[in-house]
Amino acid sequence: MLRYLDAGESHGQGLLAVVEGMPAGVPLQAENIDVDLRRRQGGYGRGGRMKIERDQVKILSGVRDGLTLGSPIGLWIENRDWVHWQGLFDASSDKVWEIFTRPRPGHADLAGGLKYGQRDLRNILERASARATAIRVAVGAVAKALLAQFDIQIASHVLSIGRVKAVPSCSKEDILGADQSPLRCVDPKASQEMMSAIDEAKRAGESLGGTFEVVAWGVPVGLGSHVHWDRRLDGQLAAAMMSIQGIKGVEVGRGFEAAFLMGSEVHDEIFYHQDRGFFRRTNNAGGLEGGISNGEPIVLRAAMKPIPTLYRPLKSVDMLSKEEVEASIERSDICAVPAAAIVGEAAMAWVLAQSFVEKFGGDSLEEVKRNYRGYIKEVAER
Ligand code: EPS
């Protein structure tokens, strides 16, 4: 079983994770993880914090000479901003800080404060912050390192920002090239319009959400299962995607659109060729049927709400006085959809790696490869 735990507050010393269950012998370098950390930090619409942070992972354990050992992998990312906040988010400090009592609508502030009995909502918002997605991306990069050994590739691109939509159909090469765009959007015209929309939102003290797509190529038929609800891969992927900060909707393949079409327009007809085996000419199912991967690319889309911190704040209520006030303003991003798409890749990579290890599991990469090859051969002969 592949599992991980992570910890860390937005303005604490840093973020950490322990990844357990990774087979021995998987090539893993900090530099490879850093590539995804850099990708997550980018994207037009980010705020001042990203000028401070230069996320780099330190691999603290579980890897020797560039290969995993099968023991727990310890990961650490420093918060460079911590030094500016010293004493605020330490386990013990004698400094007195102004407490945060004006919850932002849309953020975890109020619900978290009530649930955990906190008067200072900073005790909630620090952990609710999307800063935690940095370590999630690092963990996702570890999962990607395993999947890469089996030629499974994951990429993402932005489909819309606010009301601006990209031309939806694009090729694998287009998606793999999305990092070239400041919005991670493959449609250059829409990209320009998205930047203008973000500028406009900034001027107006507003924020913007959007949608993105994550695709995995090379996933073999047979991950997940139809036999029980919590073993369905579509459910696991949707839960992982939905758990990313700010995500309010997830769809698989044609998703919500399929509900408006006839059966014959939606279901992917089945073909057979002796070289290819069973195959499809369409992929409206997004690579998932009955909760099982069907060998086609896995396609998920997610909708991110606009960032809750508004420079023109909404109405709120002060936690102490109960008076009507304006919500607090924290330094924040105007739009973080391009970054969320990278987190989406990590979320998908993690679930696929878990499912992969469950099906082909072994203690060493060689053992996993043997199991994988045996299964692929059997499937081809069916
Ligand atoms: C966030 C608020 C901002 C974002 C942060 C998420 O941080 P700060 O309050 O320090 O300016 O920049 O995202 C990150 C730090 C990150 O690494 O993505 C929030 O409130 O969720």
C-alpha cells in the first residue's frame, strides 16, 4: 500500500511529507521534483508570495544514490517567507500578534474557527492555505517517478479563466506544450484574453477562478474495480481532485455534457485489431468504464472557484464583537488556476500510483515490472 501524510502551515518553517510504500529501485532525484515545484509556482495572476518563495525539495530519507530504498521517503520544503513572520507561527513564542477575527466568505476561516474553537482564525487559515499544495506536488512527483517507469505520462492545461474559454479540442503535443503559455493554456488568443481578464479583476479588487483538464496517457486497462464503491478509480480520482483547495466541481471524460446527449453519441464503440488488441476511436468515457481504467487516456476536468481573499472585501461578521465588518484582506493571488492544474497532475499521479502498486505491487521495481509484464502479456492474449 502506498500512503503519505503531510504537515506544515503557510507561514511556518516549512512543509513536510512522509511517503511510505514506494518500491525499492525507483530512480528519484530532488531536481526532478523541483521541476514540478517550479511549474506550480508559475502562472499569470499569482501574488507577491511567489516572488519570495523558491520552492526546492530536500529528500531527507528513503533514497540513496538516486534510487528509492523501499523505506519511508521524507520530503521537506522550506518556507522562505517564514523569517518575515518569525514568532507568529512557532510552537512557542512570546511575541503578541494582532488576532485575525474577520472571516473571509469562501475560505475555511469561519467554519474552521467554530469547529476547532479558535478565536484567532489564523490558526485555521494557515493550514487551509493552498501553500500546502507545494508539498502535495512534491509527493505527486514521487508518484510520477514510479509511473514513468511504465511510460505513464501526466499533463494538464487550463481550459477557462473567468468567462474566457479556450478552444477545447487539442492534441497530446499541445497539452505537453502548455507550460510555454503564461496561463498554461494551449489557445494563444484565449491566453491573451485571460491575462486581460486577470488584470481587470486585479484593478477591480476581485479574483477569478476557472477550469483545467488533467490527462494521463499509458495507463493500462484494469486499474480500479467495479466490485465496490470505494475501489472505483473514477471515484478515487474525483475525490483527490475535489480535495484540492478551491475546487468545486470535477468531471470525467465528457462529464456533465454527456447527460445532455443520446447514448449513441456518448459511448465509445469497441474495435479490435490483432496488433492493437481492443481499442476505441473516441474517448468520451475519459478512460474509465465501471470504475476501471479501460486503456484509453484518463481525462479529468476540474472547476476552481475564485480565490476567497478579495481586495474589495465582502461583508462579514467580527468573531469577537459580532458586528458587521468587511472581511480581512490577506496578501493573496488574483488567480491560481494554472497552479491548481499542476496540483491536479499530482493528485492524479498519486491515485494512479496507489492503484498501480495495489495491482502490480512488489517490494522492488523489478518485482513490480515482472508483475506488470506478466499481466500485460495475459491481457494481450485474451
Ligand atoms: C494563500 C494565500 C497566499 C498564496 C498562497 C495561498 O499566500 P500569502 O498569504 O503568504 O500571500 O500565495 O499560496 C502559496 C503560498 C503557494 O505556495 O501556493 C491562501 O490563503 O490560500
